[in-house]
Amino acid sequence: MDESLLSPEQCRAARALLAWPQERLCVKAKVAKRTLQLFELSRRKPYADTLAALRSALEKAGVEFIPENGGGAGVRLAKRKGKR
């Protein structure tokens, strides 16, 4: 598994930024709720395809993932074009 795809902490933080419950992310990413629950609790390491689906759903909703650069990996909302 490519752990740089998405960490449990990034997933939780991204959902919080979007105010998404786990159920919404599961529907958008087509991932079982139990898989997401265990992943966010750091009790399960999903397949890379599952992590990619979660990350893709979050990115489509406007989340940007910040790579590890000595200060730790993170997330933020992307700037919306043409809106203030």
C-alpha cells in the first residue's frame, strides 16, 4: 500500500473541512462504511485502490492534500475560482 496516498488523520481532517459525515464519503467513494471507520481509527490499512477512491472523492469536493515536507502532511480547502 502506498501510505502517501492518504493517512487516517488526513481523511478525518478532510471530512471535517467539508463537514461530511462518514456516510457521505462512503457513498462518494463507493467504500464500505466499516472500511472507512476502521481506517480512520488506524485499525485497518485499506488497499491502495480504496485509498485512491477516498482521496479522489475528497479532492473532487475541493480538498487539497499537502505532502510531507518536514512539517507533516496535511489538508486544506482549495481556493474557489471566481468566488470570494
